[in-house]
Amino acid sequence: MPKTPLPPGSTIGILGGGQLARMLSVAASRLGIKTYIYADEAAAPAFAVASDRTVGAYDDEQAVAAFAGKVAVVTCEFENVPAKALEVAARAAQVLPPAKSFAVAQDRLAEKDFVAGLGIPVAPYAAVETLDELRAALTRLKLPALLKTRRLGYDGKGQVPIRDAGEAGSTWHAIHGVPAVLESMVRFEREVSVIAVRGRGGEIRFYDPVENVHQDGILAISRVPAAIPPSSTVEARRIAGAIAEALGHVGVIAIEMFEREDGSLVINEFAPRVHNSGHWTIDACLVSQFENHVRAICGWPLGDTGRHSDAVMTNLIGADIDKWRELAAEPGTSVHLYGKTEARPGRKMGHVTRLSPKS
Amino acid sequence: MPKTPLPPGSTIGILGGGQLARMLSVAASRLGIKTYIYADEAAAPAFAVASDRTVGAYDDEQAVAAFAGKVAVVTCEFENVPAKALEVAARAAQVLPPAKSFAVAQDRLAEKDFVAGLGIPVAPYAAVETLDELRAALTRLKLPALLKTRRLGYDGKGQVPIRDAGEAGSTWHAIHGVPAVLESMVRFEREVSVIAVRGRGGEIRFYDPVENVHQDGILAISRVPAAIPPSSTVEARRIAGAIAEALGHVGVIAIEMFEREDGSLVINEFAPRVHNSGHWTIDACLVSQFENHVRAICGWPLGDTGRHSDAVMTNLIGADIDKWRELAAEPGTSVHLYGKTEARPGRKMGHVTRLSPKS
């Protein structure tokens, strides 16, 4: 990896053009860094704040190669980039985070094996390739459980609950019989996530742990500080640091965890990218997760992850966006709209952050 | 003026493509508003974060008309837009702030007459059209004084100090004998500015007054809170409100004042736009001056102008930019670089904001 940082005026490439790429572009602009967005839809939200843009399929190798040839570093706003696209891009530019972060995060089985292999607690799980294997796993693991496809899951997609072994057939059918992981559901007090950023030289910084509330499998609310004891904060950071380190990760990484009644933490999953549960950092920190991701991949010194305020971030999902006028008039509230034209149910259209003095 | 706000997804036009337009674009993106930038140089910093861009002269009426025809509202990042451009734009789109704000701010004599006409204190001044008038004015006004061209002044440009009546000829020569204003220098304790924002419906909000330090006629440092008594804060806001109201202004307006030893305030000048002394609001407020300008011209509810932290903003002028790595590594500091390629002496290349807990 080059030792010198990318100077102001450089252009970074981003695969993906959604709200994460949009907020990355804005953060890059603060550093005098331009962005070139590659997205598969003409109405990509990030195009509105980018220097350059290409509309293309992520498996269009020629187009991806041409894009990578015009930038110094390529990064991604989502973890499910085709491995081939990353490989093609890597021939022309540096790709960060490194391929390993994507390879592990793209496959729920690899992810669980990886985390468990580090001695970090995960929910009991079993690999499942056939209906017979699912039936066998259901006799070993405690119910209720979740059957999750190994690939292409996010926002609760690609996972089906199983409450009774008799549901094996219907559940297997529901996930179209693709390779999967069966996982016991963890009883937890609260969902917590930690956003960490790791630099090119291995330095690592953490934002304060966040408490998350999901609805229908989609993040609804993130709250900071999380109502967890200081020992859990220390442990959450230790875990996040161990995962980032073992991956050789560069950039932001988000680790989702469950806090159990006894205060212990169990890893749910991680995302090798900026994360919805870190959006509060735009308003409550001097340097946001987005800016720190850009700093990391550009080899800049990492920015201050300290927090000047308490924050509650609430997603605007689907028709929630219709309330934009009322939200914009609320004191102590900042509104972030992603510029998406169609407010489909379940679609993240924006978020609001409410700040209060640091407790 | 239309009663309904511009909905998310709308595009606003900005005349000017420097750092102010760049930060306006970024702020607009938070609201789901796109920007179309019209600038007279191909390397305009704002182009990197805009949806659409045109390179054209500000007096190219056809190009300005075409630009205005594609947006809902036109605004400006600088006050010295040719009146003709504003007139042409106004035929195709709403132009905000309104023409009166520009007309008054573009002419130092009109500005002083306007402010003085509101009963607000200004430094003693005299209109000067000829060398004889300058000589006559020098006998009436207290020295030292400043001879300022009526038009096209900013960052200390277009003004020359006069310490002795014998300098009349050389000073008149220095400003090329254009229409001017002679103004007695005010002895002051500190320079203060107030950033106000006025909405389309006349509602008005203020950021906390700022203490400014200039070097070589260019803003060097802005500090908030300003070390002024509460009564001066009340008075500074009253003055800012009276000026905005009398102009029928819509958008952000910045009023620069001198605080004299006795605590009284004297108006120096105002700028009918976002202002360098308000850059700290990006980091220390939930809603920045840039976002509030966009909200105002789009008819949105004004955003919270409250401040969660104390702040010191330091401009990076010319070669200061070379220290970007060290600055980026400083805790408690956020770095803002404008993406300008050439670091000429006196050129504003970026700024840093240092936050501390609210005092």
C-alpha cells in the first residue's frame, strides 16, 4: 500500500450510488477530495453530489475497469459487490477495504466461522445445504431459530424464522433451497452496534457504542449513548478491534451485537462499510463515520471520533418522508433526505437526528 | 412569492461556484434539494458537488437565461452579480435574496445611506466623486479615514487608508478615481458579526454573534461566543433584524459591526449572503448558515440556529493549506478544504473549526 496519503484534489471511486455513497461524497468534499460514482441506476442519489458518474451494471467488467482507471482508490457503499468487479477494479486502482473484508462479509457462513474462529461469541449455528441437513440441524440447535441465506442478505432480507421443527420444509422452500445458515435466536436485552475505523497503517478508532431498535427487520432508531455498562463498552470495542485487525480492514466497519441479560455480548453480524447505525455521527461528532472512511482509504490521519452531544437517529422509511415539513420545523432536529424519487414501503428515504446535551 | 415550499427533489440555481456555493450545495443535499451551479471558471470548487453545471460569463444573458429556466429559484454566492444577470434570471425563475438586497449591498454609498436611514449608527462618511470632493471631505471628517470604492469591494479590496490630508492625490490615484466613499476609521474594541436568516414569510432567526479578527483585510479567525455583554448581543440582533426587515431580505444576511469601548455598536457593512464568519455553524450548530439559506429561499421552515459547542474558525489562506496533514491529525478539529487547485497568496483555500464544550 502506498505510504503517502492521497492529496486534496484527488478523486476516489465509489461502487454504489445510494444514500451511503451520497453521504460519503459530501464528506469527501470537506477534505477537498472528489468522488466518481459508479451505480446501476440513473437516478442514483449520490450522483447529485459527485464530480463524475457512470451508470452501469456491477458485472460489466469493461465499464468497471474504465471507472477504476480514472480514480486513485475504489471503495464500496455495499458489501455485496460481485467479487469479479472488485478483482477487475483492483487491476487499475487500489481497492479499500481489502478483498478479504468483502469475501467474509458476503457469506454468512464464512462470517460466522471467521468471528467464532477469533474466539468471539456468536449465536449457535449450523451450515445447511439441503433440506435433510436443515432437519438434522433443527434437532441439534435450540428453537426458535433463523434460517438465513448465506448470500445477499440485508435489512432482514434472506432470513426466515423457524419456531418448530415441523416448519423445515416450508422454510426451506421460502429461501428457495439455497445454501444457508441455521442460527439459534439469541435472547437479548438490547441490540448494540459499534462503528470502528481502521487506517492504512493499522491505527484504529471507535465511536461510542449505539443502541439500535429494529422494526420489521429494518433499523428504526439508533441511540447514543447506549444504556450499557462501561465494561460492555470496553468489550464491544475489543471485539470490533479484533475483527477489524484480523481482516486487515481499512475504512469503517460496523459490528452489530446483542447484549444479553447478563451483560455479555454476542456478535450478530458485521458490515465492512459505513452503516446506518452510524448516521448520528454526522450531527453529534466533529468527524463523521463518512469522513473517517474517506480519511482511512486515502491514508489520511484518522479524525476525532469524540461526540459532543447525545443523539437519537430515526430513519424515515417509505411514507415517513411525507412528514418532512413538520420534521424540518422541529427544534433540536436535523433532517437528512436522500433525494430518492419513489417512496416505496420499506425504502430508506432519509433520517432525522435529534441532539441533546451530552449526558 | 409562492406560498408552498419547494419540495425535496427540486433544483435550485446558484450564481457563483466558489466555496460558498460548494457549501450551499452540500447543505442543499441534506434536504434532498439539488443544485445547478453557474460559474465563470471551469475549475469552480462547487462543480464537484453539484447536479448540473454551466461555465459562462455572468454577463452572458443568454446563458444566464437558459440556466434560470431550468431551476425553481436562483440565488447567489456573491453580492457583486451584475444587476442585468439578476434581471434576466428573474424573468425565468424566482431570484432570492430579492434585487433590493443586492442593489444596496453592491454600492457602499447606498449601503451607508440605507443603514443610516434606519437610524443605525455607521462611521461618519461622505460621498466622493472627484478629487476636489475628496479634499473637501478630508477637511470635514476625522482622520485617519478609509477611501473605499463604491463598487466591487471585498476582503479589503478597493479601500485605501488616509492618515493625512496631504495624501489625497495619491489615494485618489490608487483607487483610479472611481466614485467612492470616504469614511472615518472607527476606534473599536473588537469586530463582531451577526448572521441572520429571514424566511419567505418574514420569520427571522439569528446565530450567536461572532468575534472576528482580520489580517491584511481578510478574515483570519472567527470566535463564538464573542466576548461582548448580553446587552450588545441583544442590540446586534436588533440591528441585524432591522436591516433584514427593511430590505425585505430572504435568505442569510451577515452584518459586520465594530464594538466600541463604551459597548456601543457601529455598522461596518453587510453581505446579503452566507458569510465566512458563519462557517463555524457547520460544525457547532445542528443547522448551518448554508442549510438555513437553502431553507429560506425554498420556503422551508427555518432550522434551529442554536449552538451546541463553542467554536473557533480559522481560515486557511494561501500556503496555509500546506499544513493539511498536521491539521487533519489534530484532535477536536475539523478540516474543510475547498478543492481549489492553485494556492495563491491571499486566496481562501479552506478553514478549520475547533470545538470546545459550550461555556
